[in-house]
Amino acid sequence: MIFEVWAPKATAVEVDTMGSRRAMTRGDGGWWSQEVAEAGHGTRYAFTVDGEGPYPDPRSRRQPEGIFGPSAVYEHDRFTWADHDWKGRDLRGGVVYELHIGTFTQEGTFSAAIEKLPHLIELCVDFVEIMPVAPVPGMRNWGYDGVDLYAVNETYGGPDGLKSFVDACHRAGIGVILDVVYNHLGPSGNFLRPFGPYFAGFEGSYWGEAVNLDGPDSDEVRRYFIGNALQWLRDYHIDGLRLDAVHALHDRRATHLLAELAAEVDVLACAVGRPLSLIAESDLNDPRMVRSLDAGGLGMTAQWNDDVHHALHCAVSGESHGYYQDFADLSALAKVLTHGVVHDGTYSSFRARSHGHSFAGVPGHRLVACLQNHDQIGNRPLGDRLPLPALKLGAGLLLTSPFTPMLFMGEEWGSRSPFLFFSDHVDQELRGSEGTRRAREFVGYGYRWDAPDPSDEETFLRSKLDWSEVKEEAHWSLLCWYRDLIALRKALPELSDPRLDRVRVEVDPLARWLVMWRGELAVAVNFAQETVTVPVGKGTVLLASDEPISTDTDGLRLPAQSMVITRPA
């Protein structure tokens, strides 16, 4: 086989494999190559650059000994797929389920996650979105400290494990979205720098140095990330990518990296004959993110929408600290349900400036909304989740909203397990300072930062889901509520209609009730601690969270913290 590596500034590159070092030949564009006829699938190798190293391959497909060990040759064609009937799944009308492989089950592997697919089938979700799987320092991590971006974490099951998981999901009728991180690399085990100008030379965000997307020699750096995205979609049969914190991508080129990526993914979708989605995490509230390329946008299929989360969270929890302060009134929830965002050019008190732009004309399915996700739980000091009554109301609105709804693992039964921030840095300085770094990151968020040590294994173990909870009556009841909501959403076209201009909302912030009209259907919610009457006429109750629901001359009487979906006469 032929070993190749990009090292444009190097004067000598060697491949260290099969017990010897062999000089590589420089070719066009700073690429070096060397044929080793006897090498093949499973062969360990590494590169030496100007006498330094050995280092893993920047495009290593497998790191069997972890991020500090050699790379291994991995041939994609050796895996036998069984998802031949899979034609893909469009994001429109779908329900997404986010999970972390390491904590979704006690075993924390792809294989164990496959065993839980019947649960997801019965829940009737359309996609699973898995948090990053690139190799990381140590044995446990959220995944956003990844390096060796082309490889798969061996503790989860390596590349074959991921393929087996995707294959099983497709045979179950479930699409797979993979969370990828292109705005920075982890601080430990990142060996890109010796090979070339992968970094821009300045802090791109709180999480690390910016990658070189628009400086000298950045063409190949861009290809590194675009090639990585195409690998997941093509070789792993992934159906979509969630792109982490794209607002931290520093790119001043005429064609932004995201637009270039969107164009390449469109070409690949034509070639493989199935829809491929790109979902951006962006806090910019900029509708150009999800506008098509031919309309001057960046071509993302969808983006995460924090405004919906914040408004829902405030409504069901009563919290108003930090970035929640602009969302505390129920009028904010009414606005996001009809306009997509709260900050559409309005003043953001958390940022102390105006923020965002109008999303008029953008269909709601392009906005991925949630009641909980890994950030909104895990960035709380104690990783605490919403209580069952709050989940009941929040899910009721989320799953009847015009957006693409996303659930976080365990939410559907009201899991009591926290989702804490955890890591396992090998570097002792990083390991010892991780807790302090996290505390600094959230200064001004309104929390008393008393989080457990991220490096303590117990922090990780506490974050694993306890599946035995599902058998308890209160948790089973909530799970049935989620199942019924998703089933109703799929049965009634009005509930998945993405047209924001068709949504009408009536709200009484003082009495704490809200009615969202979806066509002829009314979704009435009482957030208060006492019974209230909402102005909805008598009709057919399709789904109710509590009994009794009664009608008087002024409308529906809803018990405390309850909701009903009805078709008024």
C-alpha cells in the first residue's frame, strides 16, 4: 500500500512501520508518499517529520492504542453492510434523539447501544444524534476534546463498532447524525502542528486555538475538514452531521467553509442516492445559516435554536438567571413559537448589545429545538435535569411545535441521572486544572459553581443512565406521554406543519397560561400551580396530560401544571 501525508514545510518525512523507518518522497503540493508493499489492513505505522516524532497520521482511520500510540491501516471495504434497503431520511418531519455513547448504557459501547434500539423504535424517533466519537485523552470524555478526527474512539468499539451501530439503526428505520468538531482540537494528543499550518496562531474561542481556514496554505487545511465530513457520510453511511459551534470558525474567505462543505455534501448526496443533512450549532441567530446556497446563504439544512430552549426552560422551571433573563416572561415563549427566535435584532441583556436577525420566511423544520440537551444540562454545575412535571409540559409544547424537536437521552422517562461534565486527561496539569477551567468558563452565568471534579471517575459513572427507572410508575407514565405525543405529531399533519406564519398564540403571563393554535388544533397549557380557565371552546380532546379537563362558559378549565391538545367544535 502507499502511505501519504501532507507536510508542506518539512524537509524530510519518514514512515515508521513494520520495524523500520523508510524515507518518503516529496510530491506536488507538499504531499509525501512511500509504497510499502507488505503493509495492509491492521498494519501499525507513524510518521517522523524532520527527525521529530514518531507521530500518528493526521488522517489516521484507527488508533488502536489510543491517541499517543501509532496509527493502524484500516480498509473501509472490509466491513459488510446489511442496510442495502436504507434510502435515507429527510430531516423534515423528523424527531431527533441525542445520546452520548459512553453514558447511554452501563457498558458505554456501540454494541450495548444497539441493544437499546427497541426502546427508540417504540418511542418512534427518526434520528439518533450521537455526541463526538473521535479519539480523546483517557477513557472518558464528552468528545469535544477529540484529536485524530478521522478515527473512532476505541473504548466505544472503534470504526467497526460505529459501522455496526449505524447498520443496526438503518435496519431499524432510524437515521444517524454524528456530532463533529471543526472549530478546535483537543489540547492533549494533538499532533497536527508538526505536519503543517493547521492552526491560525490566535485563540479562536474559549476552547482553543483557531484552525487555519483562510491563511497561507489553508486550502489543504480546509480539505482536511471537508474530507473528514465526507468520510463519515460516505464510508460510515452517516445520514447527517451536527457541526459544533460554527460561530467559532474564523473564515474571511469569499466562500465560507460551511458553504463549501454544503456544496460538497450536495454532490455526495446525489452520488449515494439518499438525503444528507448538515445541522449547525450557532448562537448568531443569523438566518443566512440555513438559507440555500443559491439564495446567498450558507446552505445548512438546519441549525440548533437556543432561543426555543431558553423560553421553554424558563416557562417550566421559573429560572431567570444569566442568559435566561430575557426569556423569563411567557411573552418570550409566545414569540419564539411564532417567530422562531426572540432575539431578531432586539437587545440581549446577557450580551449587553442587540443580537440576531428576523427568521421571517424560514420554515420551522430548519430550527432544531429542544427542552434539554447535553450542553443545557451538562453546563449546569450539578448536571441536574428538569423534574417530571416540567418535562411533561415542556415536551407537550416541543412536540407540537413547528420546529424539528430533539430529545436528550433519558428525558423521555425523566431520568434522575445527572449529566455532568467529565474528562480523563493524561496530562497531569490539564487533569488538575480542568475543574478550575470550567468554573472560569461560566463566570457570569448566575451559578454557584460547586461542580464535582471532572477528572473523578465517579463523575462519569454518575452520568450513566439507569434504565431500571423505566419500570417505576411515574417514569413509565412520562414515557407513555412522550410516546403519545410523538405518535400524535406523526398522525396529525397540523402538528408538524413548519410554517411559522400559520402558528397563532394567545398568552396570559400573569395567569400563566398559553394556547398555541396549530391549524384547527389548540394546544392549551397551564403553567400555574392552580387551576385556570383558558379561552378554548368545547370540542374533542385528543390528548391530555391530566384529568379532569372540564369546560365552562369561559373555556377549558385546566388543572395545575397540565396541558391538553383539543380540536374545538
